[in-house]
Amino acid sequence: MRVLGIGLVALISFSAQIIATQCHADTLGQFGPEGARMREQLWIVPGADPAYPLRATLFRPPASMTPASGLPLAVISHGTDDNSRLSVSMPVYYWLSRWFVERGFAVLLPQRRGHGATGGPLAEAVGNCAEPDHFQSGLEAAKDINAALTFMRKQPFIDEQQIIAAGVSSGGWASLALASAYPDSVRAVVNFAGGRGGHANGKPLRICGERNLISASASYAASARVPTRWYYSRNDSYFPPRVAAALANSWRDSGGHAELSMLEPYGSDGHRIADDRAGWDLWGVSLDRFLDKVMQSDPVENSSLLLEQHASRHDR
């Protein structure tokens, strides 16, 4: 009788999970009206785990700026603060989002599993500071990003051929992982101060598993086929210049394309280069040039060229 009871409980639990998943599927999409600020709107989009759909902010330019082919899409991925991740508000990155919106992009900012309103387990934190798995952590975050952008790719106002991934801190790292795990998902990646394990044990300039991080960069690059643009500041307390250079060099040495800009010191901590309007003056011009180049090029030709570069480096 006890065995039957346990089985019944398990069946009820499983059925409830199926029902909950179906309810989530029925509520995907826009959630509420647009706001006055850049047509701001809450969306619910799929994540890697159907039980935890992602809460997301969507910004769009005026409807008059939407071409017949649809808007290009920038998916911006947030960083992680272990002290506030459960209570953190929805990611907005107002000035970074506005930079893209003013250039005709729709901008989606999904809140990944284990953060704020999305909730759920923090799947992307694999290992601990003593033995971190930065490679797998990035891939777990990338699963959420890919699920969200795959959903948005199907929206009638999006140009499915014009999608880029941008990210800040652990979101930058996740965007690099996305390029590796899903090499045909985006046209390019923009990495703002990306990495994992910064401020090890609360100490600036210390990184949990620095060698692991650099090795993971090489592993990602081995399968990435899109151009990437990297921005770090000289006074970044999480990932200082020597680490940023080591990550970019590791990426290039494995055949990946990485353009690194080491920016001048920014405010009290250069890790915040994407936080306000002043950041535009540091990275805006070069990012304009980068996007003009990659968005107007043929994605198939770009991929073929990068694959040739991979092959030539491995043959040396």
C-alpha cells in the first residue's frame, strides 16, 4: 500500500509538471502593453528548461522604422551577482539598449534561470571557486539564450537573418559560449567585459580558476564561426587587461576571430562600461564600424572564411 502511495504521488507530481509546462507554453510571448520608453514591453520566452520560461524585456524602435523584412535583433545577456541574483530586477541596460534601438534594432534582454523573476535553479554555476567549470557554466547559460532567440526569430517583426548576441560580464561569456555551441545562431557576438569567476572570495583582481577560464576560451573558439568584438577597460576590477588579453589570444590561437579593444579607465570600475551614456564615447564608434561590416556581409561567406582560418591555423 505504501509503494502504491509513493507511485501515486510521483504520478501526480509528474502530471502537475506536464500541466505547468503546457501552461507556460500557452503564455509565451508579449505580456502586457508597450511602455513609452522605447516601446518597452515584458515578454515571456522559452528557456532551456520548459519548467522555467524566461522573463524578458523587449525594446523596439518606432513602428515607422520597421522595414518590410523585419528588424534586426540584439539579444543582450546580463551578468550575475551572487549576492543579489535572486532579488535582482529585470535586466534593462538602458543605455546599451538605447544604443541599439537608435540604430534600428529590436533588443531582447532575457533573464536567465536562477535569476530574479525567472527563478529556478542556477544551472549555469557549475563547480565552485576552488574547482570551477567555466566551460560548462557558459554552455548552460548559452542554452537559455539560444532558446530565447530561437523563439524571437519566429516573430513576424524580426529579420531572422540579422541577429547578434551581446553580453555583459557573465553574459558576455555566455554569448561567446553561444557562438561555440550554436555557431549558426547569430551573425556576430559583442562581448563587454566578459568572463566568469571574477572577484574570487570577494577580492578584486582575483579570479576563480583563471587557467580554466582561459582554456575554456580556446575550447569555445574551436567551433565558433562568427566575428566577435571584445571590450574591456584598463581599470576593470573583475577581468584586468592581462586576463582580457589572455582570453582574446586564447580565442585567436584556436582559430576564432576576436577584435579586442582595451579601453581607457572608466569611472571607479571599468567593469561597468556598458552601464551609462558615457560608455558610448569609448566603444560606440568602433562598434558602429564592426556592425556595419558584419551585418552587410554574407553570413555564409563569413562562416566559410572563418572555417578556412580555423583549418589553416590547425595545419601549422
